[in-house]
Amino acid sequence: MQFIDLKRQLEHLRPAIEARISGVLEHGQFILGPEVQELEQALADYCGVRHAIGVANGTDALQLALMAADIGPGDAVFTSAFSFFASAEVISLVGATPVFVDIDAQSYNICPNALESAVEAVDSEGKLTPRAIIAVDLFGLPADYPRIKPIAEKHGLTLIEDAAQSFGGALYDQKSCSFGQMAATSFFPAKPLGCFGDGGAVFTDDDGLADKIRSLRVHGKGKDKYDNVRIGLNSRLDTLQAAILLVKLAELPNELRARQRWADEYSGRLKSEFITPSVPPGATSAWAQYTVCPRVGRREACLRRLKEKGVPSAIYYGKPLHLQPAFANLGGREGQFPVAERCAASVFSLPMHPYLTREEVDAVANALLK
């Protein structure tokens, strides 16, 4: 059993993927070739936004969004204390200061009440200028944007959606990657929409921001790549990855239905003994991960049992961001964000991908319940 079975997906999609790759090899435009523009339009149409800009990876997508918003030294950017390192790393990379916020215990996403308190505290202190929010859609579930967006508007903050795990998710029929001024996603192979290498994209409805991101992804180019009007990055989505993503994007609706089916199966089997994922009314998760919490705090015993039965598992994330050594200069301390710390110490994730079988789901559930 695989935690994420990319081989089964390839077996299903191989003819279409090989045809697309062959087309790229034939025309030979390996960097920003026609498939990149085709994919960008397809992504924008799928998410219901004006612009999707393909870039080299999801981390660059977040950094480019911050750069397009002119975020830098002296600025405070608010983000979740419980996420992958990149969500906060990019804030430091542009010279700004991450300000961590505790999470909601049910969704694992940033807590709107805690967010507003954090913004007001930074504003009152006066040492940093509140400038932006990076709201993380953890495990596939979009954050609570109906409550987050008014906070951003009230305080004049740029809202950036970190949709690295939520592509395909939705809130009230509005797709992930369409919330806030900008959104960023990742096409890392294990994501709900993944390529066969690194890739990412930035989404926006703002024409000016889109033009700026297209410049920034190619060394801050102006009229051409030898006319450099700003400091940028070398962050282009290569054509082969775009060709592969076009095939996978067409298959995504079927895969999302399969992910939902297996999530429902897991929840039905495990809810009596575990705290299973909570999806609020009107929301749809992309189920990048299926994450549970033992009701009696026995994570290590559960992981040992799964290993004994040949069932893979993973911990996302074992250390909250405010306790990461790289952010020691920010003065994070144990007990500062109790919900994030409790989740980091207790949750774990089970195999989740569209090509699971009922026998495999039963094997996972039986191992845990026994």
C-alpha cells in the first residue's frame, strides 16, 4: 500500500500523458511553450479568476505574491502557526516579519478571532506595519474566508490564499485559488493537482498584479528578458510539466469525487474512536490529506500498529512554525499557540489518493480500530 499512489494514477492516464509529452518533444519549446499558456487559461477558467501565472514551484508562487504586493522590511505578515515551513519562509525571504496566529481546532486553519487580535496587537505596538495575511488552506479545506476577508479589508491588508493543498476545494461553489487579492498553489507531485516535478501558479483578478508577476517570474523583465525593470526571480513553469498538468486537470473532477468517497469511508469507520476531519456546511475539501486525532492521545501507539500492518502514515506537522529553530529570533515559546501545539503533538494522516481500493481502506480502518 502506498501513502499516495502516483503509479496507479500514471497507469490510468499514461496514453494521454505520453501523447502530450510527445507533442512538446516535437515542437521543442521547453520553456514557456504553448502548453504553458494553454494551462494558464484552463487554470483560470477552472478557478473562476482572470489570471493564472505558471511558476517554478509553490514556494515561489507565494514569494512572488508578496513581491507583487511590495511587502518588505518593517512589514508584518500574519499566517498560521500550523503549516508547512514555506508558508512563513517566504515572508522572511522578502525581508518582512512573520506574525504567527493560532488555529481553529476543528478545521486546522487560521482562527479568525485570533487573527484579528494579532493584527490589533501589532498595530498597537507600532514596531511593524501590518501589511498582509497569508491564509493557509490546510489539508485541502479552504480557510474561513467569509470571516477573514472582512478583517483584511478593515485593516487594509493584502489577503493571499496559500492554496498549496486545496486546489479543487471550494466554499459555497467558489473555487479555491479565487479568494483574496492573490492566491498561490503548488503542483508538487503529491498535491491534489500534481505534475511530475516541481511547479506552481499564482492567481489573481487584478490585471496590474498579473502583469507584475509575469515580469517578476522572469528576472523582472520589461519589454523583453534583457530589459530588466525590477528585481525578480527565475521562476518559470516548464512546458513538459504544463503538458502533464493539462491531462491531470481534465481528470481532476473524477479524482476529487474518489477522494471524497474514501474520506467518507474513513470517517464512517473511524469517527467512534478518532476525531475525524470536520468540513463545515458549504465547504468542499480537496482532501490533500486525511488527518485524524486519537481521542485518547495515543498517536505513537497508532503509528506503531499501522506500521505493523504495513499501512503507511505521516505526521503533518510535528512542530508548529513558532517553535521552528529558524524562527527562534522571533521569540516563540511553548504554550504561545496552544491549539497548534496540541495538534502538532497528536494528529497524523492516513493514505489518501483517488486510486485507493475498498480493501485498502478497510485494512487501514481495521488496523486502527483493533
